[in-house]
Amino acid sequence: MNGTSSSNAFKASSTLGDLFASLAVAPNQPDQWSEIATTAQSLANDLRVKNVEQQSALGKTLLPQTLTSLLKGATHGSPIPGPDQKAAVFEILRVAANLCMDHDENRNYLDEVGFPQRVVALLEGYAELISPEQTAPMALTVPDLKVVKTAIGVLVNASVNYAPVKTRLVSLEAAMTILKLSISIYPPGSWLRPQKQSISGNESVLQSDDEESWTLRTGLSAWAWRAISELRSDDEETSLKNLFNPKALPFLVRSLQISIPPYPPPPPGFSPSLIEALVEADEEALQESCGLLEALCMDVEDIRLYLARGLTYPGEYSGVPCLSDMLAFIEYGAPLHLPSSDVSERENREKAMGRCKSALINAVTEVTGDKKNVDVLWDSSDPEKPGGKFVERMVGWIRDNKGLAYGLHGARDDLVVCATVAVGNVVRKDAYSVAMCHEPISLLPDLAALLAPEVDIKVKNGVIGLLKNLAVAPPNRALLGEAGILPMLALSEIWSDKYDMVELVQVAAIGIAKHMCNANPLNSLSLVLPNASQPHQPTALTQILALVRRSETVAIKSEGTRVFVNAIKSIWSTDASNVSDPTFQQHRKEAMAQLSTPSIAAVLAQLIGRSRRYAILISEGAVSLYLLSIPANGAVTVLDALMNPLPVEISRSNSSNNMLSQPISAIPTSDSPAIGTPRRALDMLVWSLRNPDAPPEVRANICTLVAHLGRPGVVDASRARDVQVLKDELRPVLEKVAKADEEEEEGEKAPSAALEAAAKRALDAWGV
């Protein structure tokens, strides 16, 4: 049987060659293409039987060239085959598809004679017939549908796991052609909404009971997504940027537009099996489209820019507002549940819909995350509606779903996540940020409510990220305080060990506190003192301090400590001391007591010790310790912090190339600060004073701190020995800085006059 089949296959192959030759000699003879179709059908059927030896032998003959020439001849002078050629083209495509299935040699032979190019040209011919305004299924006859579907199948078989053909198809922009044809021939959901359709100017109606046509269309859609999937790759040569351009967007959002209820009932002429197939085709198209939109927004800048511009200029998408369609789907999309669906099927469809919405939420956040889109997405044309339609919609999502804080049924966490991240990306300009906090938007109370402990961490992540960006603008900080953001952050427990697995969110929350306490005594008091309405709730200060002490992440340790730096500077500031309100001064006194503790002084000293590469942090630590040393007994607390051994992590952090991102390993060390591993914070101060490359203002701040600690009577006499140790280690350095203008060495950078004066004042304060 195998021998007979092989013989028939070779005979049919030879006959096809003869028939092609006869076309050149005597074209347009009756039944020529009919005979070609019959012969090709026989060969295609023989090749369906897996026979690798026969497959290989046929590939080495003139068959690949014959198929290419026949395909070219069938469409010569027209975009698509004529009525007499369609059956033959269909069978020729079947032969090629079976010839190269799982066979790299034959894929190569077909590629060498240009067969994939001819197939793409055939598909492009059909794509030329697509009307830009077309929404109904493209009106193609059954023979045409068979040709297009099989042509796509050939490209799948020729390219699967075979790079040369895949590269060829990418260069021919085959993915765009396949996508356009697939969505035009089978617009997802179109079977639920029968419409007139047109081709070449002739209108017709796709009959609801035309089961063969609908079956071909759904099968074509499945093969098209398979072909696109094969062409997608992480390799540079087949990146998404090379596969699709912004013209793909109107086709990709078609699935979104039809996935919003209410759904009409299925047409009565459809069989249950056909309806099931159509629903599955719609679901596949939706999932593939959402996945592609997400990937394109992540990888292709042009896509992100076009989507943002499309909100204002939808004409760029042939009138399709693609980003608006994506937002509408996220908000209103729901699966179609058939009456015959059981509970399991319904649950699976709901989960699939959730994954699609999640993909589009990621896409939207990528669009808003592109810096070039900030001014595009923020519309300032109407002073009554700052931000425009996009911002208004995002604010509405947040407000309409803040019931999450109260467990309100129906409140959507996905909408809040999308909106908070999107708005957080857009308000990176201070003017936009300020507008979000003031009338008529005034979003801060809504965000504060969403920090409630009951709210899921993924929602808090978005809210905290938005609040951090809002806190960057100085005009917003008082309003953030009035909205109770710091007490709500403390109530949210974001700094508790419960959320240690989401350190990025904890760092963002620390960033809010740091900005709010910068030059703002009232916010600083709110950080330090208990909330009057919840006096037993641990304060933000105690929670951040606990996090700093238990964390092994340098970013948390350093940024958390900088919150205390800003709070100390604000509460000790002249502005705060000049407030006449006695209640405020009483609270200020209580806050000063809470900050003047060995624990706070210790973390400030550790900030100095780990920050050799960051002079500004050393300066902040020195200034804060100086302020803490001013009240009674404060100097002893600060002296202890400077003289006590630093935790082992400090030594390791200074020798790490990634000190702000790497966890710290506990390894013992006894190295000196000369090689960057200080034993005490005092060692880092000495090194900084000695370092001519350190900014003069940093070195001057250190002089101010040590001048105060060494001044007679500041530190209790019982600690005279420790004070003397401090002086002995610092005096040689201070003297060198103070006399630098007299003893400047060649090649050494001379200190500023202000620094010299600060060093002299320190020595004078000590009585030297």
C-alpha cells in the first residue's frame, strides 16, 4: 500500500509539472485549472499519510518550484484567484502545507523558490479588499475562505520552529496581514449581530444558518492566532516592534468592543455545536488580543504614544478610540454565558475574563508610564475639569470604589489599582500633582480611606505609589497632613512585619513620610505623636523605627532613617520654636522627647556609618545628631551613638558595589575606616573630615556637631574620658583643616574659608 501511494504521489507531482508547462504553451484552455485541482488534490491526500521518505524525495524534485509557479499563475494580473482557479489554489496550498509539515529540508526548498512570499502576496491580495469602515464579516465565498485559511496554515507549517522562514515572514510583515484578514473575516462576536457586509462594492448578508462558512471563519481565526504566535519571539529580529505597528490597534480592540454586555440571544438557526465553537473562537481572539496589547505596550514606544494620542485624536486610528475601548472593556467587560454552560464553565470564563482585564490594566499603566505621554494624557484645556477626560475617568474609578475600605459589595479593586497607578504616572509634574490635591478634584480624602487595614495590599500598592508622587510637590504636603495620611499609613500596618515581603511598597510609604516631614512641623508631629482618635495605635515613628531595625535592606534602613532626619529638623526649626500656640509647643516638647532617644540616635549614627559613598547622608546624620544633642542629656545620647560599635551590616555595606539594593550579610570585621569599613560612626566622621573630596558644607556640619559635643559642660563630667577620646581622634584632622591655608600641600584641594572657620570654631569651643 505504501509503495502504491508513493508511486501515485510521484506520478501526480510529475503531472502537475506537465500541466504547468501546458499553461505556458496554451493558456486559458477549458478545464486546465480543473485538472490541476484534481491532480493536486490527489497529491495532497497522499501527503497526508505520514511517510518521511516519500516527503523527502518529493521535496528534492521540481515540485516546490512547480507549486510556486502554479500559485503565481493562478493570481497573475489580479489580487485574488478567479473563480476557475480557486479550487486549484486551495489544493496547491494543501500540497505545500503537507509537504513541509515537520520537515525542515522541505521548508528550505520551498523558501528557496519563494513559495512563502507567494503565499503572503496571495493573502495581501485578499487584505486589499478590506474596507476601512468594515465592521461586519468580510463577504467571502466558501472557496475563498478555504484558500485564505489554508494559506495561513501553510505559513504555520513552514515557519514553526524554523527560523529562516520565520525571518522571511517577519520581513514581509506577514503578521500584520494575517491579523487584518483574521479580524475582518471573523470579527469576534459578529455572529451575534448579523449585519450587511461588502466586497468589491457588492452587498450581501451572511446567512445565520450558513454553518460551513462560520466553521471556516472560526477555524481561520484559530490558525491566524497560531501563525502570529509562531512569529512572536524574544529575539531582536522577530521582536513585536518588527511584527506590528500602530495600524494593528483598531483590529486588536475589536474583541474588546464586543465583550461588553448586554449580549443578544444566539441566532435561532445556529446549532448548539456551532454556537459553542463561535464562543470559543471569540474567547481565543479576546485572550490573544489582550495579550498582544499588553506586550505591545510594554515593548513598543510607538504603540504607547499612539494610544495616548488617540484619546484626543481618534482619527489616527481610522476613527477608533483604542485606549477608550480598552478602558471601557476593563470597566464593563463580562463573559458571555450560554444557557447550557455549567458552573465550572462559567467560573473558567470569569477567570479568563479577569486575566484579560489584568493584561489590559498592565497595558494602560505602561501607556501612562511613558514620560512622553504625561502632557498628552493631561488635558488642561478646561479649567473646570483639570486633567481632562482621562484623569476624570481615573478619579471616578477611585471614588466609585473606595467602598473597598468598608467591605462594600461590588467595589472593584482592579479599577482602583489601574486608576491609582495610571494617575500616579501622570502626576509626575508638580502642576498636575497640585491639581489632584486641590479643588475641584481634591482626591486626598478618597486615597486616605483606601489605606484602611481591610484593603488588599495590591490596592494599597497603587494608592501608596500615587501618594508618594503627590507628596513630592511641596504645596501638597500640608494638604496631605490635613487628610490624615500619616496616621492612616500607620493604621494600614504597611510598615509591620506582615508586609515585609513587599519591601518596595514599604519603601514607597517611607517616601511619603519623608516628603511630608520635610520642613513641615505639623506633619512631623503627626509622625511622632499618637493619633488622638486611636491613642493605642503604634505611631508611624515607632513602626518605621522597628522596620529600620529589623530590615536587612539598606534602602529601607537609609530612607527610613531620613524620615527621622526630616522630622528632627522640622521640629527643632526656628519656625516651630516661634509658634505661639501653647498646645503646639506642648506637642512639640513631647515629640522632641520621643525623638531624643538612644534608638533614634543609634539609627542616625548607622546612617553615617553606611554612607561613605553618599556624603549628603553623612551630612544629614551629623546635623540631626547635633540637634538631638542640644536638649538636656541629649549630648550623652549622641556621644554614645557615635562611640558605640556599629552593627556588622555597616561594614559590609561600605564594601559592596550595590549597597542600596543588596541584603547585608553578617560577617565580622575589624578593619579601619581607611579602607572603608568603619567600626564606629565616629570613624566615618574622621574619614569625612580628612577627605578633601567631601563637600565643604558636609565637613562643616561635622565640625559643628563635634564642636558642641566637646564644649566644656555639654557632656556630663562622668563621661570625660569618652569626650577626650573623641577630641584626641578629631583634633589632628581639625587642626589640619583649620591651618590648611598655611600648610597647603602640593596637589591637595584647599578647603573653603567657611570650612576653615568651622574647624577653628570647633577647636575654640574645646578650649584649645
